[in-house]
Amino acid sequence: MSQAADVIRTLLRTEKGTRGQAQRQYLFKVDPRSNKHQIKQAVQELFKVKVSSVNTIQMMGKPRRMGRSWGHRPNWKKAMVTLAEGSKIEVAS
């Protein structure tokens, strides 16, 4: 996990993520092996902002069917990043 682009997979554009932007909170899909320190450094490096805190959660993959056979989507990790006062990430609509 040396590259910031390897840690941060994508910015989640969901209803919950959009509501949090008013409080300077952004949701990211991140590499499941990354920790909070790596996520903080990656966001600061990629977006040139100051991060005040990082909260993470392991999201379990949902079960899915394909005809008669069952499977499940892969597990993934979500990070809620709170930015310091005055920092903002520009999100294209």
C-alpha cells in the first residue's frame, strides 16, 4: 500500500454521502487492507486537503442468485473522512 491511488478506490456518490458533505464528511470506497492512517495520508495527498478524522467500516457482500446457483458479491471497506475546518473536496455533478 504505497500509492495513494491504490488505497482510495472511489468517492461514493450516495444519498448518505451527499448529505454528509454539508458537515465536511465524504465517503470513499477503499482497499480492504488499508488502515486509517494510510487512508488519511492518501486523501490528503490526492485532494490537497487537511483531514481531521477517519472512520471505517467493513461492508459485507450481499448474496446474489444467478439462475439456480447462489453466490455473493465481494466484501469491501468504506471510509468516512471528516475534513478540517475550511477544507473542501470539489465534486463534479
